[in-house]
Amino acid sequence: MRKFILTLIILLFSISIFAHGPTPQKVQESVTVNVSPAKAWSVIKDFSEFKKIMKTRSFDDEIMKIKYELLKADVPFSDYNAYIIVKKGTNDNESVIQWTARFYRVYKLNPPIPEGQDDATAVAAVKNIVGPGLANLKKALESK
Amino acid sequence: MITRNKKFILIVLISFLLALIYFYSNYYKVNPKAYITNQGDNTVSVVNLNTLEVIKTIEVGIAPLGITILNKKNLGFIGNVGTDDISVIDTRTDQIIKTIKLNTAPLSLTSSPDESKVYVTDWFKNNILVISVKKMKVIDSFKVGKTPSGIIFNEKYNYLIVTNRDSNTVEVYNKNNKLIKKLATGKHPFGVYTKDKYFYTANVYDDTVTVIDLENWSTKVIKVGAHPYNILTHNNFGFVTNTIDDSLSVIDLKINEEIKRINTGETPENLDLHLELNILVVTNWGSDSISVYDLKNLNLIKEIKTGAQSRSFGDFILQ
């Protein structure tokens, strides 16, 4: 009986990895910092706070863009993919750092959607990572 | 004298008639246009492909995604995932002329070559809905495999072809809605295209494209970029949107290999062509824009800001 339940749980879990609903959600936020783009870029690539929650998928030094997958488990969203790009600010010592996340809600099947597994919960949770994440990055960059 | 007055009146009448004809022909002149479904702000951006400007923003239902354009009938059908309905647009005036209520979320749409029917994939209930264009309502439905995603009509064989995203298969239906063939694809097949005897689908999780010969059912797999979403072909070249690489893969179909990669906007999802203007249009979900490329040299002509989370899954250009 236990084996059967275990198999069922594993099956359900593996199905959930590969399926998602039809509407990807988007969170895109920016922060302006008083450091040069080159400086911002070098710090971002190694920023420990990001490394704790996201794994680097690829990066492009020329356009200063880094792509991430999620490391953190047990989150109320799924299929998370994000990229951070550093753009020039209004002067040489200013940069605009933009973080864009694409993800889906947890619940993949036909509505009605159980509480805590809907689009709104997913969006709120990602905003809660991106907002403070960018704020902490700004603090770290401008304190040096 | 009477004759001169009559002549004068005749000239005025004819001029008025000519002016009327000119006015109406321009009013109803349908410029080549692209219709972009913006899933994030519940609108459709109408882009004039001659001037490359957004000329109108139409408010549709919630979370519009799929689209199909009926060129002969001057109609656009847009599926709204959030409100379980279809907005029908008259492409001469860009006004909504009808909202067709469904009892389910529509994912993608395609039309029969004679434009008498529109087929809709019912994602959650694993159905295909058949809409009569004349009656503007659902007249039939039939069960298919799990999570039907992309749908397209192959004219050569009169096949309706559907990708089943979560079972990694493609199903081929004949004109009587009967399943005649089921084939394995790569992981997570999504966007679809068909031309002559070939069918193509992008396997999102495998970073490949599957090509199926509809005559002998042989399959080929071609490696492309990261998380490809959709594909189309033109003159022995295939074009694939790589949503994570932010690029377009160019495939040489004579050797079935990727030969070039071109930068796009962020998270490019879907694509369509205008043959006369010789351009390729890509929708960029991440940059809320579309990128317009010259088909001859694949140079970027312009990136145009549209609405939030531009997608347009399906065919979205009015020829």
C-alpha cells in the first residue's frame, strides 16, 4: 500500500514538473544605481544573494545580460525563468538594472483554482523576490 | 437654357459619385496589417505594415492569446483565455463585431482553407471546437489527446493537425474529424506549421524542431536554440523563435540544419510573414513589442512597441 502511494506521489510530482497552465506571468522591475554599468555588471555576476536563490543559465558580457533558473524550491509559482540586464544610465556613472521574470501559477489544471495556487499568489511571491532583491543590490553597489 | 442646366447637374452628380466611390474605396482599403494579442493588458494592437506604426488598440476579453486571420472574409478571431470567449474583429474597420461565448478557455485557433470554419483547441477539456463562420457559433466538437496546444490545417491532404503538449505527440485528423495518425514528437511540442507535404512543430523542452513528412510519416529532428516556441518556413528556410535565447534560428531545410541565429527582442514567441512586403514579424513577450525583419537579408527593419506581453499564437497577419 505504501509503495503504491509513494509511486502515486512521485508520478504526480513528475507530471507537475512538465506541465503548466496557458498564461505565463511577468514581473519586470528596474532600479537606477550610481555606479558605472561595468561595475554593476561585475558585481551582479557574483552577487551571493542571487546565487542563493537562482542558478545562472548563461550570461553575455557584451550586452551585460544574465539568465537564471530557480534554485529555491517550495515556492507558490512554477517554471520560473528570469534575466537581468544592465543598461546605461543618464551619465557614465549611472546604470539601470532591469530584472524580468517569467513564470506560471502552481495550479495547472482546470479552474476552480485552490487557494494559494493562483496567478495572483504567484505574482505576489515573485514581486517579493524581485523588489527586495533589486533594493539589496542597489544598497550593495552604492555602499562600496 | 434647359440643356445646359441638365449637363451641369449631370457633371455634379458624376463628380459626387466618383468622390463617393473614392471615399469608400479608401475607407475600406485594407492595408496589410498585423494583429498582436497583448495578453498582459487585454488588448489587440493593430499594426499597419506599410507605415510600421500601431494604428489602433482594440480592447478584447481577458488574457487574449490565440489568433487566426481570415484573409478572404476580412475577419480576425481572437481567443481570450481569461473570459472563455472569442472576439471576432472586422479587419476592414478593426471593430469587434461579435463575441462568441465558449464554456472553456480557448488556446489556439486556425481556419479551414475555404474560411467556412474556425477550429479552436480546448486546452482543459481536451477537445477541438468547430465554429461556423457564417453562424458565428460552435457547431461541433470532438475529443482529442491531452492538452491540445497548436492546431493547423494542411491544405494538401485536408488534414487537421494538433500537438498534444503534455503527451509529447502530434495527432492527425481527416476531414471527418477522424484520427488517422498519432506520432511521437520531442518534449512539450507547442507551435505548429505546415506547408505542402510537411508538418513542423517546436519541442519547447528539447530545444529541437520535429519535421514530419505527411506522405510517408517519416520524422526528422533538428536542434535549435533554447525553449523554441514556434516555427514557420519560407523558400526552403525554417525560422524558429527561441524564447530563452532571445533569438531566431534559421534552418536550411535542404540539409535540415540550423545555419544562422538572429537577435530578437526579449522572449520571442510567435512569428508570421507578409509575402508581398517580404517581411517576417516576431512577437516579443518580454519586450512588449514586435520585431520586423527583411526576409531577403534578415536585417531588422524596426522594433515596434505594442502592448503588455505580446504573443499572437497563430497566424496574425492580414495579407
